[in-house]
Amino acid sequence: MKPLILHSVRLLKGQWRSLLLLGVILALSAFTYSVVDLGVGTIEESTDAYFESHVQEDFSIITTPTIASSEREALENCPFAFSIEALYDASPSCFESLMDHRVETFDTYGEATLEARIYKDGLINRQDETHDIRVFLDGETINKTYLEAGSMPTGDDEIAILSNYASHNGYTLGDTLKTEGTSYTITGFILLPDYNLPAIQHPLFFMSETQTLAVMDQGAFNDYGGSIDAHIAGVFDSEPFDLSVYSETDSYLHGLLTENNLRSGAVYAEIEGSRGASLALSVLIAFIGIVVVGLMLKKAVDRSKRPFGVLKALGLNFKEITLPFLLLVSLFSLFFLLIGTVLGWGFAPALQQFFLMIYLLPEGVVSINIFTVMVSVLVPFFVLLSLSLIVIRRLLGKEPVVLMRPLSSVEQTIRFKSVRRLLARAPFFTRFQLAFLTRNLLKTTVFTIGVILSVFLAFLAFAMDGVFDETLDAYYEGIDVTHTAHLLGSTDIPDEGERVIEVDGRMHDTQAFVIGLDASQTLHPLEDENGASLLGMLDEGPVISKSFQLLSGLEVGDEAILNLYGETKHVTIQGVADMYPGNHVFMDRASLSEAFLDSPDFYNALYHDAPFDNDYDRVIETENILASSEQINEVIMRVLYVMIVSAIVIGVIIMALLTGVTISDNGYNIALLKVLGYDNKEIGRMILGGYNKMLVLGFIIAVPISLVSFSVMTQLFADVYSLVWPMSISVWQIFMIFVLYGMIYMIVAKRARREIERVSLQKALKIYQD
Amino acid sequence: MIDLTGVVKRYKQGDVTTDALRGVDAHIPKQSFLIVLGPSGSGKSTLLNLMGALDLPTEGSVSVNEAIISEMGSKARSQFRRKHVGFVFQDYNVLNTLSVKENIELGQYLSTRPMSIDEALRAVGLSGYEARYPYELSGGERQRLSIARAIVKRPDILFCDEPTGSLDETLAKDVLGVIHSLNETYGTTVILITHNEALRHIGSHVMRLKSGHIDSFTKNHEPIAIKDITF
């Protein structure tokens, strides 16, 4: 047994460089899966538990900031107030009565548990800057506060804030936080499960560096000076229902399902997507690793055929001969798969923190579990072992006399003879390159698949980068609106900016953000992909954004039902605007106002290309949205870098491994060509030149595969997660990646040529021809 | 043509040093048909490697047509082999993945004034075999193919290392006839290494090696026709 083990060790030892690269591939495969599964998967578990134990709302009802006359009737003995804020200023208890009334009113429609969510928006006063804060009372039955550290505030000068915000700004427990002119002691770090809340500037973002949520007890909350607002939080009692049932109430503005909120619904989409993608990537990498193992094994076993034949002739059985080989392969692959898994385990907390930067979720406990180990280690290990057995049995499971015969590559040659004949008139080097490629078909296939995978990954990274550019940056940079004022309940509106309607609704069973524009307005261009203005079409019917088209599946000319303010209208789609701002539907303002509010003059927002001169209920600055986008972009860029580096690593490993194995396999041919008088450059061209062509071929194949995949993924995201994720790559990016891979190949080929130089020409003189 | 002066070749493997050649001096005339004889380990293949610019001597000099190949670098020796030298090996050393024609093209590509493929095939008696693959040929035919590949570039010197070692007598005579005719038709200098004593009669010169020394180096005034020798 010992000599057999030594023989196997020496056979594999000769290929230590290839083995090392192979080990890296196996480790990378295990790492990719385990880091995501342990890092992100644990968030899913803790998130599920968190949302359930702290009763995350299923929906929010956004109510009017004004008090309807029917509501005033319910507020006996309360001072007159037009807005809820004025009512609160005059009498907090009357405000509470109003909220109770609203909850009772809504409660008569639909089967759901409802609770008023009351909060105050204020500013945190720091030395040379101000940050936003939204202060809550702890939820009673819905959206209960999750305490991450410390204790809940109980005194008039106590507050609990988000730990994300605290760590970004250097706050620790016991520190003082000054907001609206009052100092508070930070007693705890909290999370709030209602994800519709972080809508301080824009529904999509939450900037954890400059914004925080907070809770106070009733007394401190009453004394707090920020401006008050509220909405109704709800949990479905049984089956979900259409929130438009609430539209019959006077205070209903619109309903928002939590699962449709990117910051909430996307948590699961992101987690599931990341796990799925990592598994797919891991399988692909493992597949390449397994094929390479098969190749190397075949080569090593091929070399040992004759000695194995002799051993068989001596009376040793198949098991005795192959066991040392299998043992070594098992130990080797197990070692690297374990290394990858352990590294994944080690890096999982960092990946989890990366996710928690975006989503306000509790940390999950990263601990190794049997399922992860099974997928990342045991599955590839047993596949490898089975493959090794198959290869060894196929090659060595023959009679001793057959094994002791000289080797021949006749079969492969016959197989590709007809293909070769087709290229009989091709240039000299091309034919020889083809001869080597067809002789090494498996290697050629693995090389090409590896290139396709690696290039696809690089394309995916660039496509991801483009998503944000296309969805938000391009939209906000393409319009001239720098400030948007929301006119919540104001009656006396100054004449400045351009009048618009912004309202949430539904079209074709898809949540829609309807914007009413005047055809004469100048700040919000509306163009198709050819640059032609679509504003003139608005009086005929709605124009939808590309993202809404993706979500709803509507096309130009389609009829659709639009639900707004509890009313239903039939409309015909007039055009598709070349923009991805979200689920936007554009309509003529006057027609929209007339259709749903029986008056052509309604508007509830103003667009302006400069700061407003007057005060409005809420002003959103485009600059702030772009700044938030930039923050998210930074996160995306980090993911992009990781993906690019992974793509390059896979590309380099595949190229280096296969060119190395090819040179090693063709040692005799290289030596013979040297003897004949060919120089190293010419030999490199003959033996490796075919890989240039396979690189180009792999790249060409990767382009349509990527484009089709991105299109499918975009549609899939829209259909399954209601997320607009328009992935695409430009010709310029394709060219850049091509140049990058060309350069990588040149470096790898240079290293390979050095190996060719090292092949001794003496090898051809005495070696038995293979 | 080929001059060997005080050629020593020493191999070192671990702590063991082996003297393969121990001071060889010889002059091999142009267009000669030299038969190099000697038992295993006498230094025949080492001598061929040195004369064929495949290896460098430890001491002494090797020159061909006054070009000192023992002082050439790897690239220059590669160029030298490309322009002046052809090799035929015992194990044929043809590429199974290439057709007969493509194997010959491997040699043809290296020359600026090569023979046509047809001429090379005719010279070795393989006309009509262009599209076949080496595994479709007999041993003798494979060796002929190897010779065709070597001569297609019109080398000045053809080195043959045991070219008939793997063949039976009939096929061996067939191959030797081809090599001999090349020497006569194209004036190619042939250096044929063998341990087969019977071949001493067919060359114009005979060199005998023994333990790294030239035991004898004689001119064969009356060579015997190949068909008349007995193995």
C-alpha cells in the first residue's frame, strides 16, 4: 500500500501549480456559497422572527393632513382646527380623539387590525450641521419597537435612536443628543419594523448617516417640538384585500402595502436573490473545478496505465490500486472545500453588516450549520469523488494486457477528422491550432465555458452598475425640477413654480404613481426613446414610464383601468416615456383633475427649478435624492468591485490552469517542434494559439447569453418582486471588457510561453510517443 | 563539413557524474553517409545531439560548415536546426493528430526553399497517402513519413537515430533504401546511428564508439547494396 500511495503522491506532486489553482477554484466555490448563505441567510431568519414578534404592519393608510367636516362633528368640545397639526397644537387630547375616530372609521371597512402611527419630524442640532429625526411613540399592538441595546426611554429627557445612525455619528449609550433645542440622553438603540416610515425625504431611501428614527415615552413626546403627523398602520386579519376599500372615508389619501415598499419587500427579494445567485455561481465554479479535476485525474491515471497494468498483472485488485489515488483526491478536495467554507464563515458577519447598512434589520447570529456545510462541502465533495471513481474505473478497469499497451489518441482523431477536412484550406497555423484543440476537446470546452462564465459575471457587474444610473440618476438629472413642494392642506397657494398633481393609485392592478402635468410645463420633459416629446399626447390618455411598462406589461394602445381617489376610469395608453423613475404614470393635469375631482383646476404639488420663496408643508430637493442615490451607488459599487474581481479571478484561474495543463500534456509535441527547429513563439502559437480563438468565441457567445439573461432577469424581478431592475450593457462596456480579457489572456499566455521555454527538447528524443 | 574537436560531454545527476563522451575529435566530410556504431551507453545518441545542435558539449567544439554550433545560444541553435538539419528517430515521432500531408507541412514550413509535398512523398514512396493519418500506416510507412518530414526542407544534414530499430528486416531495408537514395539524389549528408553491425557495409564512412571514445573511424571504399545485406 505504501509504495502505491507514494506513487500517487509523486504523480500529483508533478502538477502542484495546477493543483493549487484547482484548490483555489474549489475554495472559491465553497466560499461563494457559504459567505452568502451564512451572512445573508441568517438575516432572513432573524428578520422573520423580528417582523413576527414585533408585528410589522401589512399596510399603511396615508390620511389627509386636513380635518374633514364630517370628522369635526365627532370632535365635540374641541377647538376648531383646519389641519391635524393645528389641532395637536391646540389640544393633544383632541388630536388623540381624532386619531381614534379615524381608526374606528377605517375599521368599518375590511377585516384588519388598525392602529394610529403618530410621529413628529424634527432636526438634530449638531455643531455645524443638522440631521433629520422622526420620533415615535412605541406601537401598542402593531410595529412594536425592537430594542437592540440599552433600555427603552422612560424619562422626559430620554431617547432611543437607530444604532446605524449612532455608529455613523459617534453616539454611544449615555451620550447626549440635542434635537429641537432640547438635550436627551440616549438610553437605547432601536429598530422599528414599519418600513413605510423611513420616508423622510423620499420613499426609496433612508440615509443612515444623516437620518434617524427614534422613540420617546408619552411625556417626552408631548413636549417634543417637532411637527406632528400620523398615518394608520394595519395588519390583515386573514386574507389581504384591496386597500381602495378605505377610499370611501373622507380622510383617506392612499394605501401602501408594505410588501410593495422597496425597503421592506426588497429585503426578501435581495436575500432570496443573493442566495439563489450565490448558489448558481457556486455551482458553476464547482462545475468548472470538477471538470478540471476530471481532466487532471485522467491525465495522471493515463500516465499510470502501464504501471497499473503491471500491478494488475501481479495480482493486485482494482480497489487496492485505486484506493490511494482516491484517498489523495478526497483529502485534497476536502481540505480546500473546508478552507472555502471556513473563510465564508469568517467573512459572513462582514457581508451581513454590508446588508444591514441598507436595511434596518436586526443582526442575525452567524453560526455554521449542517445544511451550509452539506451544500458547500459535502455535495461537491461527493460529486468529485464519484467523478474520480468513474474516470479511474473507465481508464483502469480493463484487462492488464490492455493497460500495458502503448497509448493512442486515435479515437479522438477519427472523431474530428471530418471537421478538420472542412478546414483543409485554412492557413497553416490555424489548422495546427485546430488539431491541438480537437485533440483536447474537454480542455477546450472547459476553457470556453470558463470564459463565458467569467465574462458573464463581468457583464453582470456592469449591468448592475447601470441599474441605478438608469433608474434614478438619469431620471432626476434629465428633468429640470430642483424643488418639489407638496401642498398638504394649504388653501392659499402663491403663484410660483409649475402646478402638478402627484397621487398614488392603481392602474391595471399595478400600484401607480400618477403625475398630472400641463402640456405647457417646461420643467419635466417627457420623451420617447427617439427623443420625441410625448407631452402633446397626454390629453388623449396616459403616458407610462418604461419601468411601469415593465411592471404592468402594458403597451401603447392597450386599454387599462385607472383607480384614483376611489374612482375608476378606463384609459388608453398613448406612449412610453424613455425613463425608469419608478412606477410613474403621466397624465394631463386638467383631464386628471376633471375626471376624478370634477374640477379642472386641482393640483397638490409644485415643481420649481429654484428654491421656493414661500413656505410649504413639505419641500423635497432633487439634490438630496441624488445624494441619497449616490450613497446607495457607493454600496452598489462595492458589490460591483467584488464581482469584477471574482470574474477576473475565475478568468485568470481558468486560463492559467488550462494553458498550463495543455503545455504539460503537450510536452512531447513541444519538444519535437523544438527539435525540428520551431522557435518558442511559433510553438506557443501552435499549441496555445487555439485558445485565442476560443477566448474570442467564448466572449462572442457570452454577449447574447448575457443580454438574454439580463432581459429575463429584468422581467423576472418585475413579475416576482415588483422591482424595476433594468439591466443592460453598452457597446462601449462590451468593448472595455473585451480589452480587459484580452490583456488578461496576454499575461497568462506570456507565462505559458515561459513554460514552453522550459520544456527540454531532449524529451522528444527518448520519450515514448503518446 | 562537421568538425568535432576535443568534445567532452558530462552529465551530472545528483552526486553521480557520467562522462558520455570523453574527448572526441573527428571530421565528417560533406555528402558522406556515416554509419555510427557502438553498444548501448557508448555515446552514440549524445554525439548525435551535439552534432544536431540539440545539446552543448561540456568541453571542446562542434562546428558545421565552419559555424561553431557549440558556442551558439539556444535561439541560434534553433535557427541552425531549422535551416540545416533534419532528424529521423527510432520511434518515428510523427504526430498522430496530423495527417500525412500535415506532418510533412510541419517540416516544409521551416524552409525558405522547400520541396513540394508531392516531391517529398515521391522521394519516400508515399504518393497517394496525403490524407491518411499515421495510425493508418504501417511501421515502415510511418518511418518513411518521418523521413519525408525531415527532407522536405532540403536539410544539409540528415541525422537518423536508430531509424530501423523498430522495424523488421524487410521494412528496415525499405527505409534504409529511401535514406540512401536521398544521400545519392540530393547530396544530403547522412549520419545514421545504429547498433546493428550489418549496416556498417552500406555507408561511405563508419565510426565506432566505445565508452565515449572513437574506437575507429574509417572510409568504406566498397559499400554493399542495401538489398544484399543480412541483418
